[in-house]
Amino acid sequence: MSGGSTKVRGKLGPILSGIGGFLLVAGILLNVYAYPKLATAPMDQDSTSTLVGPDATVFDIGSLTEINTELTTTAKTVGDVEDSEEAGDNIRVWVNSTSTKSADGVVRSRSIERVAFDGFTGEAVDCCNAWSETTMGQSEETKFEGQVFKFPFQTEKKTYKWWDGTLKRAIDAKFEREEELDGINTYVFVQTIEPEIWTQAPALPPEKLGMKGKEPIVADRTYGNIRTFWVEPETGVVLNRVEQQSATLQVDGEDKITVTDVETEFTKETVANNVKEYGDKAKQLKLIRSTLPLALGIGGLLLILVGFLLHRRAKASEY
């Protein structure tokens, strides 16, 4: 019996060590090869987000007066698969079309941005015929920078640069806190854009600006915004976003007209869809990035150790 047991241990030891080695390698491969293939923005992105601002003030061009209304912003993002494949190097090319309408159906603003960015970090890269358009048919080459659509996979608690399409530059979005959103832990970032002059408005009659005189007056147009992002850190996806946007017409540094004053936020439906889709993906990514490799690594090492001990005992029993 003793001799048979020794032979079994002698054979079982190398088998267990082999299985352990396989598990150890499998854990490494998951982290090194499988995770990078999953932790990247899709080439064929096709999504729609809606933000609503229920109590907005806007300057109506038709009547040249301020009006109160509800603003609805719809943003549709579509991936350019062909150009993404041609770019290579994990670069993604997406086109984002945004339209803002008031309650009466009038389009108050619109824009289109074609952006190339790194599929893992989410940071814009200068390539692939990137452009932006705020007036229909008048696109211009644009050098995007910072985060445009999303934060990086494995988002950190630090300051990132987030692109602002109005000012056409990236501005700090600072980490503020962790906060639970519909059962998912998120990192909250806040980008504060202090009001600044960014363009000039078409000349207006002085009475519309509350001023005297007969000659039309060219006013400075200001813009400010406070953006708050609720980010799922494993995927870097923005689950919810609030924008507190303000724009005025100024003459000699004094506000004369409110062009826009609104707080918009993702609709409940948009947030719910984001939570469902990216909450599940975050779990899968974390499983492949850390949980499974760790479990396979520990299990593999234990089997290698047990196999070594069994083999050693079997050898010792032969003498």
C-alpha cells in the first residue's frame, strides 16, 4: 500500500504543478491580453443622450427679447469604424451631433464635432481630419485636447482636462468626491469655467440693450459654465452630467442681456440606461482585470506548492 501511495504521489505532484502553472499563466494572460482588448472604446459607438433644462432663460433672436422656456439638448454619438480601423494604434474616431431646442421646437443651438481619441485613455489625439461645426455647412479644422467623450478606463481621483466646445480648449475638471448613483459608486468631477468674453454679437439697436442712441451697438458675448460629472471609474463613462450654463451680452463690461441662463441634466432615462449598460461592463472589466487573475494566480501557486511537496515526499519515500 505504501509503495502504491508513493507512486500516486509521484505522479500526482507533477500533474498538480502543471495545472498550477497553467492557472498562473492564464491569470497573467487575462490581465495582459484579454483586458486591453475589452478596456477600449468601441469603434462602432452609437448612442444618444438627452439633457433637459426646465427653467431656462434665453435671448430670442426673432423677437429680440428674453424668454423663459424649457431647453432640451440631444447629443448623438456615432463611431466612424472605417477611419478608426485605418488610424490603428487604438485610436477611435467618433462624430458627435448636438442640438438644443426650446419648448416651442425652435433650434436654439447646434454643433457637430468629429474627434479622434485614444480608446483607453479617452484623451483627444491630433489626427484623422478632426473638425467642428457650429454654423451649418461651415466646418473648421479643430485641434481637440483633453477628455472629450469620456474619462479613462481606471479613472483616478485627480484633475483631468475636459474639452469645452464653446471656448475650444480643455479646462480642468477636478475630482471632488465619491458618490453612489443608483447603486453604483461614482467619482464626481467638477469643471468650473468662469464667465469670459469669447466672441462679439451682431450689432443690436441700443434700446434692446437698455441704452440710448441711434447707431447699432456691437456687444461682447460672455460664456461661463459649471459642469459636474458622475463617472463610473472602471469604464470612465459619464453616467450623469449637470451643466449650469450662463451667457450674456456685455457693453463696456456691464451685462445688458441674458443670452442663456440654464441648468441642464441628463434625463432619468439616460442615467438609467447608462447605469445598466456600464454598471454591468464595469463588473466584467474588474473581474478580468483583478478578481480572476488574482484568484487564478493564488490557486496556481497553491497547486504548484502542493505538487512540489507531493513530488518531494514521493522521492523521499523511495529511499
